Amino acid sequence: MSKNQSNRPPLILVDGSSYLYRAFHALPPLATSKGNPTGAVRGVISMLRRHLKEHPDSTVAVVFDAKGKTFRDELFAEYKSHRPPMPDDLREQIQPIHDLIDAMGLPRLVIDGVEADDVIGTLALEALREGQEVIISTGDKDMAQLVRPGITLVNTMSNTSLDSEGVREKFGVGPELIIDFLALMGDKSDNIPGVPGVGEKTALGLLQNLGSLKNIYANLDAIASLSFRGAKTLGKKMAEHREAAELSYKLATIKTDVEMPVHPRDLHHGEPHKEQLKQLYGELEFRGWLEELDGDSVQEVAQQAAAERNYEIITDMGDFDRWLEKLKNSEVFAFDTETTSLNYMQARLVGLSFAVEPQEAAYVPLAHDYMGAPDQLPMETVLEKLRPLLEDPAQKKVGQHLKYDSHILAGCDIQLRGVYRDTMLESYVLDSTASRHDMDSLALKYLGEHTVHFEDIAGKGAKQLTFNQIELEKAGPYAAEDADITLRLHNELSTRLAREPSLEKVLDEIEMPLVPVLARMERYGTYIDAAMLAKQSGELEKKMRDVEQQAFIVAGEEFNLGSTKQLGTILFEKLLIPVIKKTPKGAPSTAEPVLQELAHSHELPALIMQYRGLAKLKNTYTDKLPLMIDPASGRVHTSYHQAVAATGRLSSSDPNLQNIPIRTEEGRRIRQAFVAPEGRVIIAADYSQIELRIMAHLSGDKGLVDAFAQGADIHRATAAEVFEVAPEAVDGEQRRRAKAINFGLIYGMSAFGLAKQLGIPRADAQTYIERYFERYPGVRQYMDSTRKQAAEKGYVETLFGRRLYLPEINSRNAMQRQAAERTAINAPMQGSAADIIKRAMITVDAWLAEQKLASKLIMQVHDELVLEVPEDEAARVSEGITGLMQGAAKLAVPLIVDLGRGANWDEAH
């Protein structure tokens, strides 16, 4: 090999067929919002991108098997015959993979009548003869026969690389004996027969002592003297199956002399087709890769945007007054605040941006304080000039996540009114199953545009700047772009909503009116008793130590209960508890569902679950809540999220109020720390069995409707029907089982799931379910018709027109399709319940204001509203909100509200 040749970058030959299957089975079943599978596409393309990054000067050629038979099929009719047909979900991904490889400009080889292995083998040796090193990227062990000086194997999925010594270390023989190795032990994946009874250890024993297959057959008598088990009789078996061994040798041999229309010197990268890649990444919803296609620097993008889009940075009062007139004369304008923090209670205003027409926006800096910052307009003057506009209910305003901006303005003593639309909520109502509703994602999805991200101008991690520290040259275009993109998104999304009147109604009558209600709840906050929580932390810690000691006794040794590795060793190696599930990396799983199942028959998993539950309460609530008390208000202020749960349910964070357990003593004690200040009480109003009532309404089942209309205990009534006894004869266990059936069925629970939950035989669970449907035939009819309609439309709707798309409802993957069908049945109930509680919040909030009451809504959790009420208003508020909540929807059955009051949340529940 000449010096010139040895300096050439290696040729990388990728076994596309191998990675296709491996990526499909290794990655979770990823799919687009329309239900098109993408897991294998992402896996294969990720691997190719990695090669391009690690070997920027190399040619990366991707080789796939061709359709049809090859010479191996002629040698052995059963070759690969046992392989099942390619899964439909994988077949769908082949064309997108091929299209992406072509768009990336990579050579893609499919040679008729030749397997990928043989194409790779021929090209590899030809390249080596021409003085070029080769890297073969594959996960198949048969490729190890090609390894030699100048040819190495890499497996990007296991992050391993094999040279000759590596092959010897991994397989026990060198590359020169890999064919012999496969011929002896066979290869199940390709249906290569091998010699019956010869496994890996026996094959290695033969090869390491006698050498190649040819040498073994030349020395059959010597086998009996070898030291491994079965050696004495193996010679005879080898002789009997010589034909199979020699056939297997031929089948396992990769051909390296195939006549092909392409040679290594012909393989070169073409230029990537940027527009085609952009289209494909967009269709496949690979947003991160889509963003990477724009290679311009942040500063260039910002400057270009400012120039092309007419963005202004306002530091002159005359310019500000000119913009103020524009805002006053506009039909609708977009605005955004720039601040120092995401914490709405502690953030300080840095500047405001506005847009009145697409491509035209301005940023008004008010409080940039980096060294050398230019003079800015006085904040007090600017805000006073803006106040009438921002507080005018007749002046329409749009924004992205305007609840946050309303908090910032409230901190400046400005009450934002006239909020017309929020682009985050427009997107959410259009498609709640979309994973992201942030402005950057929406700009890419609906406008096809890359925006400047905050990290681009502020940096990341511990050194990230706050907005007041960012130079105006960067901050101005970024902030102006926010307002511009928001206005353009509103124009696009409102046009789409106008074509969907039921969705537009959900937005305008539920989601938008709820924004100020949530803002008021968040800003008011709730009192907590920090001293009580500190005491509870100490008690939880003691309970954790007690459980830990019990666990040590059961395990027979001390170990770290928080270490999954140590726990796995104790459970599965020392105590020999059966492994029922493994992690993606192959380790025995100790996840919560696994421990729950094991806890039925083993004490230690139950103790671990108890320990984890106590630790979660301590770390998440009793330790953390006191640290979340705002120093200015003395209260805890959660954040409610409207655009997260697909069903329309609200979620909350910092703190997450939805996850405080109510069924455990420890969880209830945490609720006791949510207290009313002196002279006030807590009122909790909770819808009773709202989802079951919605089921009765949706299904119209006479039995269910009558039971609710008569005010019957629905679980007792169901137990009477299912167990065929009089209602007064139903015992506690029967009622418990009926409750599990009632709630289980609306969540799509199967007989297997019900049996598992109740600890009964599956046949009994099936009998209960069948009897339930016999007694309540309208429920079965509703479920069947809902599945059918969901499959036809691709979505289901709530009572109020909220839509939940089901991208996998027609999936050919049975598990995915069945999961979508369960969602189809439950979502209208969950979503309708969410709509009803939101309508109730809007009505209650308006009533409190109209009646000029000092009572405040302070929390919304599940189906419950929590209020802080002066003692002298308690009776009036109790009566008022009960009527308002019960009137939030007209159902075929009565809506019932359970209401309580007390000094704390637990007492009121």
C-alpha cells in the first residue's frame, strides 16, 4: 500500500438491512401525530448521521438486500424460509428510509439477486486491494469473517468496534474461522442448519483444538480425545452430518467476487438535497433535525430577520408614540413581555414587544443593565402610556401563553384586559395530542420557519444570561420576532379554527375565559403551614428508617434501597425472585409496576414500594413545599397548565397539586398543611362520580340512568346487578368489586386487568364483565359505536365539542390499536369532565366578582374546586357554588356536588 493510498479516508459500508430490523426492534414504537411509524427510520438515519459526523471525509454507502432469491436459495430451499413476513409497521418505513438516504446524498445500493452481505464483502475486498481501508457497519456476526488488517467492523447500536483481535476475543476464534464456526453451530436467524447437537461451546472446542472444518473432517478420530463434554461420541455424529456441515459452510460464506455494476471508486457523496430533506423531516416530524438544516449563525439570522421583516428597537420617545398610535388603531395586535425569570411571582419586566402587521414588529427595552447598555425609555412613563391600551377590554390582544404576561403586568399594577386569543391555546384546541405548543415548535409546524431560540442568545446551563444581561443587538430582533411570529401564528391558526366551529367554540367559551381565572388563582396562592410540614418530614424520615430496617431483615443484609442495581441483586440473585420484566439494556426491572406485581407474593418488594412512597412524599412535598413559599406573599403559588393533558384536564407544577395522595394517611396529612388564615375557612367542592354520570348520559343506558336519577349508590346498584343479590344484601367486598368494574370498564380494562386488580381468577373477572354488559347493554352499545366512529373519523369528541385525535386507531399493530380504542372510550368522559369543571370555574369566579365577595378560588384538583372563604361568607358561598357547579352542564342524570368546609384542605374534603 502506497503512502498516498494509506492516507485515504476509510470507505464505510453500512449493512442497511441489518440495521433496519435492529432499529425497528430496539427503539420504542415511535409514530407521527398521524400515526405513521417512524422508529426504524429514526434509528437508521441516526446511525448514518453518526458516521457522517465521526468520519466527515469518508464515503458512507448504504447496502440493502434486493427482493427475490439468491444463490443460497438454490443451495438450500429452506434458507431463511422460517422468517416471518416483515411487520407492516416496518414495511411502511422502508421507503422513507430510502428517500432520506437519497436526499442526504449518500450512495444507496440494492443489487438484484445479491444479498447485502455479498455486496459488502465484494466491495470491501476490492477497496482493500486498491489500498483503501474499510469500516463495515453492521450488527450481524457473520460479517466477522471479513475482518482482516484494513477491514474492521463497527456496531453503532452497541457502540463496539472489532478488529481481528476483537473478533477472537468476542467469538473465541479469529476471523479466519468464523465461517467454520457458523457451519458447525448453524445460524438460526438465517436457518443455516449446522451440525445437530453442536452448540457454541462444542464448536469452539473443535475449532480451537483441531482447526478448520476441513481439518476436523480430516481428523475425526481425534475428536474423542478432546476434553469437552460429549467429545467421545461426537466424531460419529460429525461423520453422519458431514453433508449438512459442508452445506452450512457454503451458506455462511460471504461471496467476495460478485460481478457488480458498481465499484468502490464509483462511490461518492452527492450534495444533500436540502429542500427534500426539509420536506421529509417535516412529514416525519423530526423537528430537531429540521432545525439543524438552517446552518446560519444566530446573529446572522437575527440581523437578517430584522432587515427583512422591518423590526425596530425603540429607544426614542417619538418612535414609541408613533408605535402607540399604531397599536391604538389596529384591529388586533400581538404583544410579549421579556423578563428576568420564568417564575411569574419573582420575574421583573425587562422590555415589551409588539406587532400589528406580519413582518413588522418593535421591541421597547426598559431595563437592560449590562455594562455599556444604551439609554432606554423610562419604564414608568412607558407603562403609564400603555396602561389605557392594555387595560381596555375592547382592544383585542393576542399572545403566546398570555397568562404569564398577565402576571408580569399585574406586578406592574396593570390589569390585562381584552385578551382575544392565545396562540398556545389555539394550537392546543386544534390538536391536543400534539406534543408541543411552544412558539418555536408552532412556528416550524405552521409557518415552516426557524425561530431564534432563547438559548441561542443567552447561552445554556449555569452561565446562561438573564434577558436584562443580553445586548440589545441580539435581544431586540429576538423579542420583536416573538411578537411577529405570534401574530402570524394567530392569523394561521384562527383561519384553521374558523373551519371548525365546534373547536372554535371550545376555545372562545372555555379555554380563553379560563385564562384570567387561572391567573387570579395562581397570583392569590394558598397558605401552607411550614412548621406542620417540617414536623411531618421528621416523622416520614423515621418511618423510612423503620421500613429500611425491616427491608434489611428480609434481605438478610444491608443495602441502599434507592439503588436499583443493589435492589436487583438482592431480589433476583440472592432471594431468587422470578424476573418478570427487563430494562431495555437487559437488566431485571425494578420499576413500580414490577414491584406491585411481585408484592403479591414477596415481602421485600412491598417494603420497597412503601419506602419509595414515603420518600416521594418527603422529597416532593414536606421538604420542598416550605421552600416554595414566596417571601413577598407568604403563600405557595402553583402554575396551572391548560395545554398539556390531551383530554383537556388541567395539570399543575411547582407544586404539582394533582399528585398529593388522598388515600393514604401521610397524603392526607400533607393536605392538612394547606390551611386557611385566621378568620377564614377552606371549602372543597367535589363532583361526585362525574365520569360515571357522563357515561350514563353518553350511553343512555336505562339501568344506569335510573340508578343515578334515584340517587342510588351506583357501586351498590352495580354489585346488586352483577352478583344477582338485592341492593340491601350487597356486602363490602361485593361493592368494592363493583366499584372496580365501574371504573375499570370506562378506562377500557380487560378481564385480565380486572382479575389482576381484584386478585381473582380471570374466568371470574370475565363473568363479571359479561354480566355487567347484560345488565347495562347501553354501555356496551356505546363502547362499540364509539370504537367504530373513532376508526372512521380518527377522533372522538366531548359533550362540548373538544376533539381528541387518535392517530393509532387504525394501526395494524394490535397493541397500539387496542390502546387507542381504550382511549376512544374513556376520552369523551375524561374530556367532558374537564370541560364541566372548567365551565364551573369560569361561572364561580364571575359570581364571586359579581356578588363582590371576598372569597377566592385557590385550587383546582381533579374534579374538585377549593376556595378560601371568610367565615361570614361560608354559608352563602357553599350554597352558591353548589348550585353553580351542578348547573355547569345539563345531563340525563343529575350532577351532584359533595361539599365540605374546615380549617384545612383535608378537613374540608
